[in-house]
Amino acid sequence: MSADQRLNDLGVELPEAPAPAGVYKPIVVTGNMAYVSGHGPLKTDGSMTTGRVGTETDLEGGKESARQTGLAILATLKANLGSLDRVKRVVKVLGMVNAAPDFKDHPQVINGCSELFGEVWGPENGIGARSAVGMGSLPGNITTEIEVIFELA
Amino acid sequence: MSADQRLNDLGVELPEAPAPAGVYKPIVVTGNMAYVSGHGPLKTDGSMTTGRVGTETDLEGGKESARQTGLAILATLKANLGSLDRVKRVVKVLGMVNAAPDFKDHPQVINGCSELFGEVWGPENGIGARSAVGMGSLPGNITTEIEVIFELA
Amino acid sequence: MSADQRLNDLGVELPEAPAPAGVYKPIVVTGNMAYVSGHGPLKTDGSMTTGRVGTETDLEGGKESARQTGLAILATLKANLGSLDRVKRVVKVLGMVNAAPDFKDHPQVINGCSELFGEVWGPENGIGARSAVGMGSLPGNITTEIEVIFELA
């Protein structure tokens, strides 16, 4: 089954592919590697999930934000590559959490994105290397920002 | 027009290529990819721009720091590659801002570097994928630190 | 002399290769590049070094944590590649320090990992490009988290 089909079967709605909020490209392809810019949790209404995990929102809110961030990344991939089946595998995820200084569960937050990718590309190709860490602040106080390196088929 | 010529036309002065402040190389080339270490806003007098954005300096100070950080990266490229024309394109920028916890405009800060790269290599090749995020702290309290992956010609 | 032999001569004991603490792989190899996930300072008793540098621990404690983090990375490499001699060179290190907001010596902390890599693969191949920066928080309040890109032979 194709990744596009799997996404369809999840019954989720992608946001519009996000426009850059600065001087950058959402994705750069070089050779068979695609470098995807840090994405935020863009929703289908065009707004972003905001709030610091541990004070303004909790672990579940953070994980939901990470999944939404993953959906924004999928939107960028579809808009720029045409199909999610162009992706051979997830290579590396940098999951950045807008977290309180004493927050400890960053991996569980970023799992919201990683589980989505696993659902779309499967447990072998959809799961990559990863860091999940706490930032001092994020643009517009968004809850999560995630950048990814994909290998293309 | 060459990138070296464009830099010349900007009328800016590069700092000396920065010496490592630890156990690392300023740049590593593997295949046609150049990985440039996190650089700080090194000035021509050898000092660094310091201060947290949102408390010790403001958005404009941060953006100026990001541009200066870009100039330090250009100095490293010239010293190690001989010419900025060795760069085919900017692939990925990680722009790290020493920001107050409630700061929100990280993309606008890092634009100071990205706009410089656009001036040097043009809007297509000079603009890459990017993340622009807020750190808890940076070495020596520098205002910005930026690392970049370049594709070489 | 081989890297495995050099590690042996150091007389250090590696921890068990760490199991993932979330939905990710410890290492992904694509082409001749190995992307290693963010690792923490896993000790041979299975515990992690914790505490923020500048408040709960000091520079020396941070540097020791970074070295321990490097040992955990070596354990992952050996478990997944069979031998440290599969590594041709260190390409890029992202050294993340759980640091107080006014901490300034991140490079000296991450040197604990970089010096270890230099001992194992030598000063040319063991030392790569690097960023050493301060995070707002890290999973489980670990003192350091480090991710690395290696080129394989």
C-alpha cells in the first residue's frame, strides 16, 4: 500500500502547505536527500498551536502539537514532491519542544510526530534517527518545531 | 557575476576566519557537502556581539548579529575553500538565537544571515531550508550562533 | 592501530548500547553516512548523569557527562556497525548542554565528547564540525545530549 493511501486511510486532513515565515525554502532537495525546514504545528484553519509545555499546555497538548507539526511537514512534502511515495525513508528528525525548564518528557511529546510518520511510511522506513530536546523559546510561542531529513526513492 | 564579486560589491569587510574555541574543525567537506560548524557573530576587531535578544538587545540588534555571524561563515568558507564560488547552494541553516523565554521573532533575527547569503549567492542558490529557534544559552553569551550545510559545485 | 584497539587501550568500559526512549532508531545509515540519534550520558549501571550545568553541576561535571555521552554513542556504533573501524571520520557533532541561562562555557563541556572521539579515531578523523549550545531543558534532566553524523569507510 502506498504512503499516500495510508495517509488517506488515517482520515486526517492536511493543512495548506505552510508559506515561509522568513527568508528560507520549506524544502531543499540535493541528490536523493530532502532537507525539510523547521515546521510548526500549522492547523487547517491556518493558525498554529501555541503555548509552552509544562506551563501553558501539558504532555498531551505537546504530543498533539507534534502530530500537527508532522501533518504540516506532510503537506510540504506533497506540495513539493507530488506524492509521499517519493520518500524512501525518514533519516533524521530534530524535534524541538517549547518546554518549561523543568520539563522532562520531550521524547513522549515528539512521539506525536514520529508515530504519524510510522503510520504513513511504516515502522521500518517511517522511523528515523532523532533528537527530542527543549528549547528556550520558539517563534510565535509555538509548542513544537520539527525539522527532518528524508531520503528519496 | 561571481559570489566573490557580489561580496566585494556589498562593500563589507570580513572578519578573520575564526579559530576554533574548542575541539572541532570550522568546516568539514565530505563528497560535495560542506558542514560548517556553529559560528558566532565575530567582528573585524576580533570581538563577538553578545547579549540576549529581548532583554539585553532587541530585534534589530539580533538581526545585525545574525548578519555578522553570516560574515564569519563567509570568512571560514573563503579561508578553507579559496572562493565563495565553490558553493553551489545553501542547503540547510540552523539559526540559533540567544533569546528571552518570551521572545517570538526568531525568523526575523536569522533573516540577517539569510539575506546576506541571498545577496552573495542569489535568491535561488543562496536561500536554503532553515530552522530559526531560541536557545537557553549560548557560549560567551553571544547573541546568535548559526551552522550551515552547503552543497559544493 | 585500529579504533577498536585505541578504545581498548583507553581502559574505559562502554555502557550497554542504549535502547530508544521513544519512537526512533539509535542510528540510521544511508549511503556512506551514519546519522546517530541524540544520546544521553548513559552509564554502565544503566543510569544517566543528570543536573543542569551552572546550578546542579559545574563545568567539570558537564564535561564528564559529555564524555559519558560519547561512550554511549560508541556503544551504539559497536552494537550496530560491529566495529568502530567502520567509521571513516566524524563529520558533524551537535552538542547540547542542559545549562543555566547565564552559563557561557558550552564548548569546554562538549570537549569531553570531542576529546574522546579524537582519542579513538585520531585528531584528523575523530574531530569534526560542531556546534555546542545551551538548551532550555533536556529529557529526564540529563546533563548533555549529543547527536553526530559519521562518514563510514
